[in-house]
Amino acid sequence: MRKTGAGMQAATQSLKASLDEAVSKGLFGLQLEARLVLGEVEMSGTNPAVGRSRLVALEKDADAKGFALIAHKARAAIKN
């Protein structure tokens, strides 16, 4: 079931703000976590293509930096 509406938009905006803050502070692990949740939200909302693209890039980045669990979670989210 796809979710839409103000709640989904607010969640997306909040996650993007969290991601921006993690990036500005150089917190790579938190950046990956925020990207994962944002991708999952986008996949379940009105932007599944954007979410999938975000998760594919996340999987690659997490694997490259040794964050195997995040990469695994991104792969699982892509398949769902």
C-alpha cells in the first residue's frame, strides 16, 4: 500500500534535514542511516523510483566503506 499526504511529506522533509545535518557534521554512519530510512519512506510513498535509486546508491556507498549491515538493509529494502 502506498502512503501519501502531509504526514509522509513531513517525514521526508525531516529525514532530509537530518541527512543534511549529518553531512555538515561529517557523521558518515548517521548519513547512511538517514539515507536508508529516507529511501524506505520514498519507496513506500509516491516516489518509489527515487527511493530505489537512493537505496541502490546507498548500497554501493555502504559496501565501499565497510558498512555491511547498512548495505544488506538497503539490498533488502530494494527487493521489497
